[in-house]
Amino acid sequence: MKKAHQYFENKHVLITGGSSGIGLCIARKLVQMGASVCLLARNQTKLDEAVSTLLPLRVHEKQYFNTLSADVADTPTLSKLIPEYLAKQAIPDVLINAAGVARPGYVEELDLEIFKWTMDIDYHGTVTMTKLLLPHFLERGSGHIINFSSLAGVLGVFGYTAYSAAKFAVRGFTDVLRAEMKPRGINVSIVYPPDTDTPQLTWENQYKPFETHVIANSDKPIPANMVASAVLKAAARNKYAIVPGIDAKLTYLLGTTLGDLVYPIMDLLVANAIKKKQTKHK
């Protein structure tokens, strides 16, 4: 992690979804590397609690911690809040768009509002935060944007029509963003984590169809700390596609190299899951 330490030391990092889960794990590791962080999330109480866990970790007195209470889906509020923050504080060196939600379920049972809610937070929230900070990055001629997609943004996952659609959108946006920003000195990375042990996963597990549990092997999520370490280590090397975990790397490889051949494989997995469901209910 020495290179990551050198890369993030004395940097100012803004993290959406920073009050819990992967976002908070990333913040803790950044603070231990000597970075200053600003956490953005909806709940101010959780933000304050998160900062209280960061204070003992700082390595020098110049590190500072800020919080911004806002919903990334609330564009009008962000359009006012972010400029006000930037007027008082240095422009962040790194933006990490880690805020995200997922509500699985059979497509015919998901309300249309769930599709809109998921897209507004996972996709539009990422775009909005990027658009608000990008002009400052471009003016300065440097910056690093790290967006969170998912393995569900590489392969459509049974039971995740709303979430996969939003994460595929993040992938498309970030692919083009990388191409446009590389000649202009702005680094861009995208993260494809598998199921990760976070409060969000605990919440969504109650809604997962039986088949999804079987296919995704979601009873064995990887630790959030593992994802955080992989993200920071790879970002420090300016790696574009970041895939934490060995199993996730294999899934990513299959999803990006097999083309249409991946669909018969997915169909077999679904058929096997349905068979297990039928056996269970006999």
C-alpha cells in the first residue's frame, strides 16, 4: 500500500455515500494515509458518527474532516450546496461516487418508482456530482474521479432489473468520461464490486428472489475493507477498471470476453436455481 499512501497523502477526497459501508471504509483508509476527507450522505447523525471514527485515525494535525448532508438524487440542493462548499474549502483532488442503492425483486413485482429511485441515486447522482466538480478539475488540470458500478453492471443479474440498468448506465457514462478526460489530465476509474458485506446488502437481502441468492452466492459477500483496499491500491496506479476479489475478476472476465456465449451460461445458472427452488418447495 506504500504507493497508495504516497498517492493519497495530503489529498482532499470527497466521498458520496461516505457515512457507512464501502464509502466509510475507504474514508478510514484514506485518513490513515494522511488524506483529508469530506463525507456526503443524507443523514447528518450518521455523518457525525462517521467523523467520530475518523478523528483518532489521522496521522497529522493538518488533516481536516467535513460533512455534507444531502441526497445525491436532489440535484437542486447539490447545485447550491457544492458551490458553497468549494467557496470555503480547497477543490477536492479526488471524487469518489460511492453512493448507491439496490432493491431486488422479480421485474413484474417491482414498482415503477423503484426503477426511478434507483436510477436517480445510482446513475443521476453520479453524473450530477461529476458535473459539479469537473469544471474545477479541468480548470486546475488535474483530478481523479472514481465511480462505482457493480458486477451487475457487467452481467445482468437475475432479480436486479432496476439495479443492473442503473449500474450499466454508470458504466457507459464512465467509459465515455474516461475517453474524454484522459487527454485533458483527469484520471477516471470505475469499480465493479461483487456482493459486499455492508448495511445496504443486509437490507436488500430480504427482497432477493430465491434464484438470485443461489446464482449470486450472496451468502458469502466479501468484506467492505477488502473492497476499499483494492480500490485505493488500483486507483493509485491509475487503473481504470477495478474489480475487487478473485471470484469477481473471473466473473468480470467472462462478462467482458465471451460475448453472446455468456447467455447460455447464465441460462444454465438460472435453470439450476429454479430446480433448487422447486426441490425446496416440494
